[in-house]
Amino acid sequence: MEIDKILEKAVHLRKKLHENAEISNKEIKTKKILMDFLRENTTVEIVEFERFFYAVHRENEATKTVALRSEMDAIIDNNGCAFHGCGHDGHAAILCALAMLIDKKKLGKNVLFLFQHGEENGTGAREIMPYLKPLDIDYIFGCHNLPGIEKNKAVIKEGVFFCASKGINIDFIGKQTHASTPELGINPIYAIAKIAEEIEDFSKFKGYGENGEFKSMVLATIVSASAGNKDNYGISPGQGNLQLTLRSEKSEDLQRLEDKILKIVKKQAEIHKLELKVSYDDEFSDTTNSSEGTRFMEELFLKRGFDYVKINEPYRTSEDFGVYLKNLKGHFLGVGSGEDQPPLHDMKFDFPDDIMKKCVEIYHAIIEEI
């Protein structure tokens, strides 16, 4: 099939995925749309699981197995509805376009197209990895569109590309009482206010590299803070909550930051006679590219004449592809989606279809050269 016809179909698929966006671990329609498309347009072998699936271009005389991964999930917009504000609809359509391009061709390799659930909350790759281990995958590659970078320019990074992060949920249990007698209760808001004040310094981005007791950048962002319920003017609340996202270039610094913040939390809880319940969510390890994988990508781009940039500092955002790179050889790269493209997760973000062709060309080159 000609590339223009393939891309036309892929763009139509991308728009259909965009219209049927689903949040992490709820990608039911999305998965079906993708599997139906591949069945109708390719001869790949589809292996389905409850939350995810992979499709295999299999050759009897293959000497290697190369995996390519795309995410399927969307995020939530300002109205609480799912929307593809990170471009995963485009990423999935790119893999489908490549599957059409190589269908029935002899490459000397098996190609495994992995369509992953739950990237946005960090659950997908951890759940999938055990299923990949028996498949004898030699290499795995992934790609993400990057706003702020010239369209179709590839981005590579040796070492940490995307930071480690985790969400911490802290519930404070005090004692509710009448608003006229607050001295008879224990209102958590004062402890929460003190904690926010004490950790404010960690909310200021200080760049990468040595940072006091930390070996690299660390960042703590309060994403939610509350006590009681709105419009209950007669009650001094006994329940409070604080949620934070912790972030660091290196996973070991993430643990140091967590220990330091929890020390502050426990101190204030003790002072204010509060009970604590701590839980975690959205946990991501760092996504780190090996020198070997980076060298392969740079040599490939030079050989094929692809425009690229090699960056020195990681992105502060997180990406669960790091789970795969801790278990398999491979590389994670970026492709510019436009200098004027709205940022990822912005309400105005929409995947630019005109970078699909370049992404397909890059993946195709990787398969041929690896």
C-alpha cells in the first residue's frame, strides 16, 4: 500500500480515537477500535489481554524481535471528560500506519506492536512487563511528540530523559466540633498550612545537578489541600487531606525527598495531635537511555539524514517507558510537534497529523537497521 494512502487511513483512525478518548485503565473502546483496524488492514497476529494487546508481524526466519510501544489512554479535561491532550491517539495511529507499511514484507525480524494501557497513571508498563519477558524481545523502542520543538525534528537524550515521580496522598484525622467551640476539636488545616509553608522551598525549580543533599533536581508540587467541606459554616472540621507530586531526575533522590517531606508531615501531626494515613499513586521510575542505545539512534539519524537534536537536560515530566528500559535494551526518543504547539495536557492540545509520516519513517528505519 502506498504511504499516502496509509497515512490517510492513519489520520482517520487518529480522529476516531480522539473522539472516543478514555482514561487510564478504562481503554475498552480504544482497544477495540485499534484491534478492529489492524484486523481489517493488516495480517498481523493479535494477542489480547484484559487491559492491553500486542500485534506481531511474524517471520519464520526472523533473527530478532523488535518491540515498538504506544500508549492508548487519555487525560481529563477541565470538565472532567476524557480527552487526548497528550497525543496518545497519534502515537497509536503511527504504530498502525507502520504495521500497514511492513505488512507481508520480509524484514528478517519479528516486529511486536505493543498497545499499552495506563501510561498516564504509571500502572501500564509495570503490569505488562512480566508478559513481555517470555517473548525474547531483543529491543524495545518508544516515541513521544514534544511541543516546543520544531515539527519533525527528532530528539534524543543519553541518560535520564524523563524524571522519576510519585503522588503522595496524606489523610489527616483530627476531631470535628461546632464552629463556635473550635478549642474542643482538632482542625487539621493548621497543620496542613504549616506543612505547606515548610515545603514551599521544594516547589521552586532549581535546575539539574547538585542541589545540597540531593544529587540532582528535586521538586515537590502541592496538587490539592483541603479540610472540611464547603458551606458548612457551623462545623470546625476533623478531616483534612494533602496531595503532592514528588519529582526528581534520579530515583534515589525521589526517596530522599519523600523521607524529608514525611518527616515534616509527621512532626506537624504530632504537634497538632493528628492521626495520619499515607498512600501512594502515579508512581514512575526515571526513563533512562543507555549510551549504547543513544549511539545507535544518533548513527541512524546521521546515516538516514534525519534532522535531530541531542539535548543535555531531561524533561521534568514522567513516562513509564522507563520500566521497559530497566528490563530490555532499547531507546525512548521524541519528535517535535511544533514550536507553537500548545503544551502537553493543555486544553488546546491536539496531535498534529503532519508529523505522522516522519515518525513512521523513523520507526521503519529503526527496524531495518537494528
